[in-house]
Amino acid sequence: MVKKSQISIIFVVLIAFFVVIFGSRIIDSNDSTTIQIKQAAISGEMEAFTDPGLIWQNFGKLIPYPKSKPFYFSSETDEGTSVDQSIAVTFNNGSKGSVSGSVWYTYPLIKTDLIAIHKKFTSDAGVKTGLIQKQMRKLVNLTASLMSPEAAMVQKELFNQMLNDQVQNGPYLTEIVEDTVIDSITNEETTTEVVKIKEIDGIQLRGENPFEDWNITISQVDVPTIITDTTTETMIKKRRDAEMQIMVAKAEVETANQNEKKIIAEGKKEVAARQYEALQAKMLATTKAEELKEVAIIAAQREREVNEQKLEAALIDKKTAEAEKAAILFRKSGEAEGKKMIMEADGALEIKVNAWLQSEQYWAEASKSWPAMVPTIVNGGSGDGNTTNAMSMLEIMATKAAKDLALDMKMGATE
């Protein structure tokens, strides 16, 4: 019994020792951010695990790969490693420089692709150095060779776009051609050899994309820093200073031109305003003159109508006067003719009688104021009723008047 108990204890101890020593080679686990490649212990067959959970290792070998990871090619000590990992480049003018940046690479989740990658590169470190770093250096250098250092530093976004285009679609096929470059400061033309992208009918030619061969996805391409050598930086600085001076001079000229245009525009505006005021005054004067003209025309027409009416009235008055004159003349003529006929008929008896009567009245009145022509006392006399000498005088005068008037005062016998 004692021996059996000892054997059992030894067996348990051995099992515990075996579990402690070889337990990690029997069962393992996988998390959500990791891919595990298992190589069987005896057969050497490979299997990929992409999902989280327990893995029956069975003394096989597990090689971990990150599902996604950044790759830094940076000079910054807090990006990647503490050493400078920036990529040395040569620009299209032959000057040197360096480019710092980063990309993210993501492994495929297809198990056959993962096994192929592992067979080729054996680890994530092998993928990093043998594929990611190698291709990124190639693509960054190719992009730099298509740009001048000034353009690369000033147009970092364009550099990023060209680099990302090649990462996603394959590297450009290039050729060296002669090109005419115009200096931005001196405006001098120089002919130089530059690297150009090959094109056929406007389509850019490309090489094979090595990342597609392994179904590895490259994303988040970022190139924040482009550094040129000291000589180039000095040249760029001088060029920029010169360009800035030119820009300032151009800006001053443009400002002067704009000021001149503004003055001219304001002058034209003022002239236009004065012309407009003059035109308004002219139009107002013309309108007023037209109104006065119309008023004068109306007044003249009215005066002419009044004069015509006056003339017409005068003509009517004239005709009326002439008619009245003719009537008067006709009437007078008739009266005269009648009187003539009467006078011829009675010898103007009525006239003569009236004249005789007036004469008699005159002498009768005159006799009243005469003094006594004979003595108031008369001695003697015939006593037969004979008149005085005064009466005799009156009778004589009456007889004379009747004679002058050719009146026959005797009454004819009544038949």
C-alpha cells in the first residue's frame, strides 16, 4: 500500500512537471489583434488562425503576425525606433535630401495568403524589412526623382498624392528626357535632363504592384517632412528670398496699377456724374423750354383766335354799320325824295308858311320892346279906325316876308 501511494505521488508530480514544462506547447490562445501561423511539430504542415480563441498547438510552433501595423521611415526618435529611419532620396536636379513619413500595412485574412507570406518572409519582421521597407524606399525615391527639391518642400501634398498613387496602383515607369526649364527669377531658359513618367496616349505606364502580389494593403500614407541638403536649402532660401522680393515688387507695381486704375475710375465716375448732371440740367432746360414754347404757342393761338374773333366782330360791325348807313341813306333819300315831291306838289308851302310864321312871331316879339314910334297923343285923325304908323310898318314887313317866301296869302274861292 505504501508503495502504491508513493507511485501515485510520483506520477502526479511528473504530470505536473510535464504540464509546467510543456503545457505552453500543447494549448495556446489567440486575441482579436493577432494572426497565428502554426507549424506542426512532426509533419511541418502550416495552418493560419485569424479568429480569437484557444489553439490546439500539440507541440507545434506558433508564429504571431499583427493584423495591422504602422511602418515608420522617420527621423523622429518617437516614431518607430530611436534611430533615424528616414529615406535618403535624390531629386530631379541631382540634389540630395531625406523624406520622413509613415504608412499602415494590413495583412490579408485569407489563410492561404497568410501561409504564402509566412513561407516567403517567415515573420512580421521579415515582411517589414523584405517587403514594406524595401518597396517604400523604392517608391519614395521614385517620387522624389520626379520633383525638384523646391517643389517637394513646397508641394508636400502633391508628393503625398504621387506616392500614394504608386503604393495603390504600382510604381511609375520612367524615362530620362531633355526638358526646357525657365528660371523663376532670371527668366532664363536652360535645357536639362529630367525624369519623366512614360505615357502612351496619355495613359501613365506602371510596373507591377508588389503589395498586390501578397494582398497586403497599404494605407494612411503620410509624408510630413522633406529635408534637403544644406547647399540646396541655402539655394532654396536665396531663391525664395529673391522670389519674395520679386513678389513684393510685383505686388507694389500691382498696387500702384490698382491705385492708378482706382484714380482713373474715380475720375471717370466723377466725369460721368458731371456729365449726368449736365445732361439732367439740359433735359430740364429743354423740357422747360418745350413747356414755354407750348405755352407761347397756345397763347399765340389763343391771341390769334381772339384777333380773328375781333376781326370777325369788326367785319360784322362794319357790315352792320354799312347796312345801317345804307338804311339811313335810303331813308334820308326817301325822305328827301318825299319832301321834294311834296315841295314840288305844293310849292314848299309848309316850309314857307313855317318860315313866315317864325318871321311874324319874331316881329311880334320885337314889337313888344320897341319904344313908341308915334306920339301918345294924336291930334286929329280920320276917326275911321285906321291903324297907327307902327302897325303900318308891321304890315309892310309881313307883306315883304310873304313876298320873299312867295306866299300868296289870299284865299282862293271855294269851288
